[in-house]
Amino acid sequence: MNIEPKLVAFLVYFNRDRDYFECHEVLEELWLERGRDPLYSGLLQIAVALYHFRNGSVTHAYNKIEGARKMMRSAVRKLSDYPPDALGIRLDRLTEHAREYMSRLDRYEQEPFDFYPLEIEITDPKLKQRVDRAFDEIEPNVPQRTGYARGPKAKPEEAGEMLGEQES
């Protein structure tokens, strides 16, 4: 199995930091490099759904619950057709947990609940070893970012500010 460094970073940000915005940033790059593969898109959408649910609000203009529902529903649909151990992770278990989360989000108005994170179980020993090593190599974003610093959505002044903050 070819171990993608961006997948490793995604797993660190997802499991260790619960930094779902950074998960999106890292995996979107890989998704684009891989020709918009739905497998990466589904993983990315789980992170986006968790980000929306944890950090969003319910206002006239935006409803965090609806945003999370849409992303989670799309993720489950995309990931359901892949092998249970795709990418060296327990994709079947992650998909099942995402499906349960989606069901709870669908009933949120009747049965509200607090945010809780999901965990991605790593099954491939080499991937697990790389992720474990990356836990020590990848610095967490403190505080976690909420705006784009890379890619086409980044605003040059924000990206420069982020880089300047990291260097000091």
C-alpha cells in the first residue's frame, strides 16, 4: 500500500486534534490530486459535518444542524460502496458510525445531543506506524483555524498572516 503523507496528516488531525477544518484543508488537496476520488470526498465530508456541528450556529442565515446533516448524508452515500478496509482504515466501522451520527442529526430537533467526535481505526500496520510517528512530528494548530490558509480559497493576506504567526 502506498502511504500518502496527506492521508497521514488527515488521520493525525482527525484522531488526535479533532481539527476538522485542518482535515478539510489537507484532504481537499489529496482529493484534487487524485482526480476528485469519491473515497477522499466522503472522508472529507465527515470532517466537514463534524466541524459544522461542533462550531456552527443556528441562525436565520445558517443552520449548523442542516449543514452537518447534508455533509454526513453525502459522506455515508459515497463511502458505503468501498471495501471495509479501504486505505488501511476500518472504513466500514467509520461509515457505520457516520450513519448513526446522521440518524441522530435527523432527530436533533426532537432529541438534541452534544457534539461528540468520531475515531478512525487504522488497520494497516505500516500506516499505523506512520501515523504514530506523525503524532510527534505534526504540530497541532493552537488555536484551531477557522479560515482558509492554503489552496484556491485562501486570501493572500490571511495566508501570509498565518505563516508569519507560525514563524514567530
